[in-house]
Amino acid sequence: MSRESRRNPEGSKSQSQKTTLKNVTLSNVRPNGKKMIREAKLLRFANRTTVRRYDIEFTCPEFTCICPVSGFPDFATITIKYVPKDWCVELKSLKLYFNQFRDQGIFHEDVSNRILDDLVKLLDPWEMEVVGDFAVRGNIKTIVRAKHKHPQHSNLN
């Protein structure tokens, strides 16, 4: 066995790897996350499957906000379930929207209701539920469910 094949058992593959690596560009530029979160707007796109009603569910297990009384952080899992009518929410915009709560002082009840109000205004879904499942604080577990049904929902079932 030659000295080269002992170092590189796959033979000439090392040379092709070097060629491939020459085409890679490394960059130290990173997005400005704080700016992206600050400027975030919820976005929507057209529901392409309006021939039937179907469910969409999202879970955000790392939601954070600030308790407006104590100033301590609150942690929650936010779950959104909805039946789209004409619009669906774009996920990256939803992620950035959730991150806007990180430094806000807001009560648990208001979190679920504000998210529901904002999404209903944006999407006008057939139905939607937002559940805020908050981590235990002061020996109390809080789960807040906010629900919406479209006014025409029962007429079109």
C-alpha cells in the first residue's frame, strides 16, 4: 500500500474535494435578528386547496414574554389550530411575530387572545384556536384557550 493511499484510502477523492471546496464562499455576515424581529409583519398567502376544509396546526414550544407585574420571564408552548378559508399564514413571519413578544410585558390571557385577534384579522379563517400552555409559576399552571368561528361557518358545513 502506498503512502498516499494509507493517508487517503479513497485515493484521488481528496483532490476532487479540494476542487469542490474552492467554490464555497464563507462569510461572517449574519442577519440582524433584532431588526428583523422589530420590523416583522405577519404575512399570508393564498390557500391553494379551497375544494375542501382541512386543519393546519403549528406549535411554538419556545415562546417567551415578560410578566407585567414581576418583570420575570414567562415561558409557554403556543399551539395554533385553524381551518383556512382563503388565506394561510407564512411561517417565517409567524416565527418573527412570536419573537416580538419576548420583551413585552403581557398577561397570559392577553397573549392567546392577541395572537388570535391578529391572525383572525389577517386570515379570516373558518375557525381557529390559540392555546397558550404556560410553564408553572408560583406553583400555578396556566393554560389559556381562545377560539374563533367564522360567522358563515355553520351555514356552509
